[in-house]
Amino acid sequence: MQSKINIILAGVGGQGILTIAAVLDTAALDNKLNVKQSEVHGMSQRGGAVQSHVRISDKPIFSDLIPQGKADMIISVEPMELLRYLPFLKKDGYLITDSNPFENINNYPELETLYNEIKSHKNHILIDAMKIAKDLGNSKATNIVLLGAASSLIPLSDESFQKAIATLFERKGERIVAKNIEAYLKGKEVAAELIS
């Protein structure tokens, strides 16, 4: 089986985009796959737009940037940021986003308009990841809930995702590791109901 996936991660500074990228990178390496990740832009300020390209393949990867129309999925922690990268999405690519806006601009679009645009794509997972994270008692894990929601569409084993989360949160202690794995599993479960 060929393993190859191009993922664009989007959101705003402070939402944990780099953490999603780090989990993907760690899990890919655990699966003995090649991985390339682009620089993240706009991180200099909290609330500034942030994006990262993550490319995973069992063959050599020559560029860390995903060309337009070649992204298999866009995972976004903010709905408007998701739409910014639509030109990169391939025809039957997946959109995965939290439904909560981060209204950092005056002319932020109407939420209903945003949601309708997202829902006009056949393959979308629009969930209230922030509420799921809060309900689990870990409001910072919105990003990990979204990663869980995307996980079944990514050619990496569930075990390697959980191992990567454990590795990355290890220094924060066992409780934080457990909370993040719980967030990942809950995101996976919610998405499974939507995809089926």
C-alpha cells in the first residue's frame, strides 16, 4: 500500500498548529515514513494567521511545500482560516475544522456564510472541537480533538498517533498525556459518526 498524504494545517497563533504538526511528524517517523514540513508563518503574534504544510510519504519528498490543488486535507483550528487555503485542496480532499471563530478582524464574515461554504464541500468535518475539549476538562486540547477527527483519513496507525502524543506531552506529566490522548480518541469517535 502506498502511503502518501499532503496536509495543510491552519489557524491563528496560540491555537497549537505546531503541536499538530509535531504529532504528525513524530507518528510518520514512527511508521518509518518520510516527512517534510514547511515553516509556519505569522507566529510572531498571538492571533496572527499561522499555517504549516506537512507532507508524509513512503517515497522521497522533494519539496516541503504543497502545490495548489494537491492537498489531501486541510485541518484548521479556525473556520475562516480554513477557507484561505481552499485553492490548495484537491478535488475530493477533506476539510476538517473547529466551528468556533477567532474574530480578530473587524469584518469577520457571517458564521452562517462560513459554515455554508465549508458544507458545500462534499468531504467536510465541521465540529465544535473547543466544546469537546472543554467537556473533557482540557480546553487547550481543541487542536488534538481535530487531529483525532482527521486521524482515520491519514495513513498512520492509531498506535503511532497515541505514542506521538505521549512523547510530545511527556514532560508535562502523565495527567496531561492522558488528557490529550482522551481528546484525540474523542475527536476520532465524533468524526467516525460523521463520516459513516
